Amino acid sequence: MGKIIAIANQKGGVGKTTTSVNLAASLGVLEKKVLLIDADPQANATSGLGIDVDAVEVGSYQLLEHTATSKDCIISTNSPNVDIIPAHIDLVAIEIELVDKEEREYMLKKAIENLKDTYDYILIDCAPSLGLLTLNALTASDAVIIPIQCEYFALEGLGKLLNTIKSVQKIHNENLDIEGLLLTMFDSRLRLSNQVVEEVQKHFNDMVFETIIQRNVRLGEAPSFGESIINYDVGSKGASNYLSLAKEIISKNDM
């Protein structure tokens, strides 16, 4: 039975999409069958895996609206063992359209329940907000990965996100776990980066992944070629970091 993992943080620019795309690709090359769901209207995970966003006819918008089935929305990608449910800018409207619907927080859960037997991992790239889209992702998920940038405001907003997760656990999804906090954009030359790592590890110890994602030029370049870091430059530091994260997740879940 597959595991559904949301990648969430209401702060923008912390590495959510980079993590979604590259973790999916890394799990794929480690022979896990992966589905990535792009639940962000910016659709960066979609373009980051080489899909032309303007050509998307059915995707996460139709999935949440229940006007298309999950199977209708799935596209295969150029990454081995990785499929995607793409996003399109029209996803922006979904929060307004769902607001009057009954059980609006469960739309995604109901739409993808039947996919758990098809995939080992289903990853959901969340929008940088704590709105209805992210709430749907957390309600549908078994666990959440929280990327945290190794910069000054790293812990700002984390309390708010953890409170949101607590209220989702209480009201919508009592089985939601925190898979881990992932430190991203780490630069070992900066004292601040090292201080943030120490702070996060001190406060959250076991909740923090051992793998730390380092700043890496190749990681930044890969999306502009519509490729994951694994396809773009498997010998890079970025690829080695994400493969290490994928192995950590696999060994944690295969126990």
C-alpha cells in the first residue's frame, strides 16, 4: 500500500517544489513507483518535469472539482517510474469554487484514495499558503515533509504550520504524521546556515532528517531544462543529497 506525503510550508522559496520534483525522481531511480501531484497554481513542479503547462487539459483542478477521475489526470514523465498529475493556472480559482461545497477539505482525499495500491509513494507539492488547497493535501496525506531554508527567518511561520497540522489531525485526519523537517539551501561557509541547523536540530531533534540539502547551482539550473536533478546532472551535489533523502525515507518506511 502506497504512502501519501505532502510537501508543505506556507513560506515561499523554501525548496518545496525543488524537493517534490527531485525526491520523486530519486525515489523513481531507486525503483519505487511514484506519483507527483502538483497542487500549486504556479505549476512549477509540472514544468520542472518537462510538461508544457499551457497544454495541460486535465490536471489537479479537474481532480479537485471531481470533473475528471485520477486516472484521467495522470501523465507519465521523462523520469523513470515517475508519473504526474499536472497543474495549470486555473487551479487559482479552486479555493473560491470549493468554498460552498460540502466536505470541501476531503475533495483530494476522495479523488486519490484508489491510487494507493498503484504507487509506492504519492507526493503532493503544496501551494505556499495555508488555504483550502493545502488543507486538502494535508487531509489526504499520511505524512508531511516540511522544508526549512537555512536562513534568518527559517523558524518564522513554522509554529503556525505546526498548529495547522495539529488542527488537521484533530478535525480532519488523525493519522497525519510529520515525516520530517528538511533543511534546505544550506551553505556550510555561512555561520548563519550552521546556526539554523543547530537551532532546528536542538528544538526538534528526531523530527529532523539527517540529510541536509546544500545550496547547489545545478539544482537551480535543472528546472529551466524541464528536468529533475537526477536527469540533469546525476553527479552533482544536489542529486547526491536528494538520493540520500530518498534512501532515508525508504529505510524509515520499510522498517
